[in-house]
Amino acid sequence: KNDGGPTRQDPKAHMNLVYSLGSGNITWWYRGAFELYLMPAPTMERGAQAYFSLIGAPRVLPRYAFGFTASRWGWKDKDDIERVLSTFREGGYPVDAFIVDFEFFTTFNDYDLGPGGSSLYQDFGFNKATFPTPKQQLSAYKDTYHVRMGGIRKPRLGNDDLLREARRAGYTADASLLRGPEHIRKRWLNFSHADTRAWYGQHLKPYLDAGVDFWWNDEGEADYYTFYWWNVAERDLLQRKDPVRRFFSLNRAFTPGMARLGAAVWTGDLAHLWEHLARTPGNMLKWALAGAPYVTCDIGGFLPTIREDPDLVVRWYQVGVFMPIMRVHSMINAKPRFPWLWGETHAKVMRQALELRYRLLPYHYSLAHAMYSTGKLWTQPLAMAFPSDIDAAAISTQWMDGELLVAPVLHPSSRKEVYLPAGEWYALNNTIITQGPSRLQGGAELSEVPVFVRRGTVLPLAPVVQHTDALPGGALEVQVYGGADGVFKLVEDDGATTAYESGEVRSTRLAWDDARRTLSWTTRGADAGPQAFRELFVTLFEPSGVQRSSVHPLGQSGSVRLREPASKTKAFLSPEGGASFDSIAKPHIQG
């Protein structure tokens, strides 16, 4: 069964395609056998939708994946894990998952093993230092801390007995077709064979039985095929054990179509450097356009540097708030990127970033559903969102997070230039309007990140919660930025199963009528369970000030009318040629 993935028809097949900007001609030449799809589209957005109609819509990940994940290489033992989880909870730092590297299943890594492996190496099992009682530990971590555990996996074997078994059965790959060191290539599994996937799943199953929730798949880039079929093996195992549970994995690379399985990606081994932070937004957008919309990065940088910079970690957290997946990670000899290790002042700002991430949960979760149902990318480059804006086309350090224009600080200086396309823009949590197109310049303090929304934006926000299991946590706040009509479709479901694929969702249309100063809503669909919102209130931002309604039941339908302002203050409009970012109130990121 092909299952729609890449196949090894011709390992030497290749194609070169050249587009001539001057003539508009497309020229290509090729060798070998492959399929070529051309999808003409009038806009980037329509092109992306056509692409996802071909490779498969990105499935909605389990709800916990939209929170925060704490990862590192170098967990020492069980006490170390529990000390960190306790500190997250006691310090009020929201978190939903943690990831353990090599040390979760073995006592040493396999980088120096020869082609024959070693009898001392363990590919499947638990390290007794970190998980002496794995099933009891993982159950307690969910019950006590409300966190899920993800385990690292490598696409190769290191144990000599398992290697001999796999080679006899034909489960290993042809090393001559792979890239990388020979001693690694000769231990590689060929996941494109169904028998290999079934055998691998048998060895992986005890992890699911013990309570491991998701996989962190690393170092599968030796060929084009590994990551996809590796994920199919893991997905098939989960379906055999629990057919309705959503699959989730995090991968260092991808092939098109993996997102339809429930696979997310991260952008590789970044260093603790400002220039690597500065590249992160562009990488996220390129990966999304290439077919991997659930993108994250190693917040804070995986690789250590001589100078550790807490400002850099804070700014990286602020970027992560507005990425599809938010996760920290670090190498074994680097300081973990956990907030409290970077000083009280910086920890406070990182906590604020995490709180905003969790406030955005209903918004982000709804964008994920929209991506699944329509193929519309959640995170978009400005060139996609504003196709007629030539200046926007050159910008890769800002992006659209749904309707939020995010322009974070990516350099050591707090000075920042923000480009706003045509339209009238509010700073987030602000009442002053800036007329675009315009370039704003000014400073953003450490606790500030420039985020803007257009008139008419309807933004649903949760209360601050410490984990997704605590939702709804209170009434839904619906922020409205006045001056135009606006609509947002809030989508809720059980957060864990595939029932949403057959329509088991609750959909609430939140519509702002600016002339009537009224937010109305209609709700359709299934009961989304105990974590669905039951109440809401409206916060209206407009040049005359901020209004907040009372709390109302979120039934099948309803409306809230805001009173007329006592005085109609004229909006601040930036002068032609740009304005000072300092001259408008700075958007803080606190929840």
C-alpha cells in the first residue's frame, strides 16, 4: 500500500526547473521517472490551498500541542525531571508537555558506534535513572502536573542483536543510497517497507503502553523518504492501539504530506545567537509554504555559545508565542532555556509571554481548524496576505498570525522598524490607530513586542491558565477593534480524538456590527465537552477609549451592545512618510 507517500522508483531521478522573470517562460529538464504537478493560481494563498488539496489538509493536532513544550538534552535523573516540572507549576509558568532526549531510553548516545552496533546499547526500553518506574511516573505527571511526555526517536538501530535481526529480515536500508557517515548509514531502517513499519511498531508499543504521548523524531535526513514512512509507522501503531486518538510528532525535516498525519516540524539545530533568532520567522514561513505548516524552533538556541544572553532568550520566547508550536530546547552542555534560570527580571517577562500564549489558545486552535477545513495557512508572509503591496513582498521578519501582524524584536537593540501595509491599524491592547502603508520606528522595551490588528478585528482570548486541561478557566474575552465590521469563527472540540474529522465540533460565529456597536453570535454543532467556553464578555477598543461588557451566557445565540462613547476622539493617524513607534502607546505582551 502506497498510502500517498514518496516511493523509491528511481534513486537517481531529478529535475531542474527555471523560471525566467524577463520572458515569463518556464524551462525544465529531467532524468528518471517522477510526477510533476503544475498548479497555476492567481495568488499565493490560492496556490497554497491548491497545494494542500494535493498533499492533504493538515490535521488538527491534540490541544496540548498548542500550549508550551519544555525540552532539553541532559535530564539527569527522575528527581531532575520532577524538580523542573514542580518549578514550572510553583512558579506559575504555563506548560503542557516535556521532551526527554537520549537519556529517556539509554545511558549513552550511538554516534560513536560502529556499523555493527554494540551489545551495551539499548534502542527500546527505559533508562533506569530517568524512568525507574515509567508507567507510574508518566501517569503521575499527567495527574499531578498535567503534562504529557514526548520521547526522542532515531531512525536507526544501535543494539547489535537487533541489527542482526533487522538485517536478516531485510528491514535495513541500502547504505549506498543514503547520505552521512558510513557507520550511521549501515544501521538505518527502511521504513518504506510495510514489514519494517510493523516490526518497528511492535518494539515501540511498550512506550505507548507506559504512557508516552508523542514522538520527537530526530536525524532522519539521510534520504528523502525516511521521515514520512517513519511517521506512518508511528501513526499505524497508534491507530492499532487507540483508533480515535490524534497522532502527533515533532520532526527535524519533512516531506510534503506529513502534516496530514499530524506531524509538526522544527527548524533544526540553531545556536544561541541573535542572527539565528533573526532567521527564524523567514524559516517558519518558508517551511509552511513548502507544506509543513506546524512549525516550531529551538527557542533560545540548541547550541551553546560563549556568552549567554538572557535578552536573547526573552526575545525568542516572544517570537514563539506567535508560532504554531512553542517549544524550548538546548544541548546537553548548554543552560536549559527554562525561564527561572535566566534571572528574576527576565523570568517575569518569559512568564508574561507564556501567559499570552495560553490566552491565545482559542484563537490559535480555531485557526488550526480553518487550516484543516480550507487549506488556508495559519501563519502567512506579508506577501501572501497583501499580494498587491510591493514593499510587503520583501519582508520576512514580520508575519501574519491569522489577523495579527507580528513584528518582534530580533536584534540586541530595542530599536525597531515596523512596516504596516495599507489599512488602519491598532497596536494590540491599544486605542490609537496608525494609517498604513507606513513605517514606524522606535523602541520596544524588553516586555514589549510590536503586534498590530486592523479595524474590525475580532479576537477571542482565554483567561490565563497553567495548562490546556484547565480550560475554559472562566469566560471567553472577545476583543473587538472598532471602526469596521468583523467576523471570527471560533471552533471547539474534544481536543483529543479524531471525532472532529466527522464534524463533531462546536462552531460559534462571532460577528461585530460596527454601526450598531453590537457583537452577536450563533453557535452550531456538537457539544464540545467540559473545556468549551460557556460565557463571554466583550472588550471594545476604539480611539475614544476601552469599554468592557458584563459577562453573558454563550448559548445558541445572543448579542451584546456596547454604549456610545461619551466623546468621539479622533484617531491618531501617522503622517505620510512614517511615524515614530514611540509616539503610539507600546503594545505590552502581558496576558
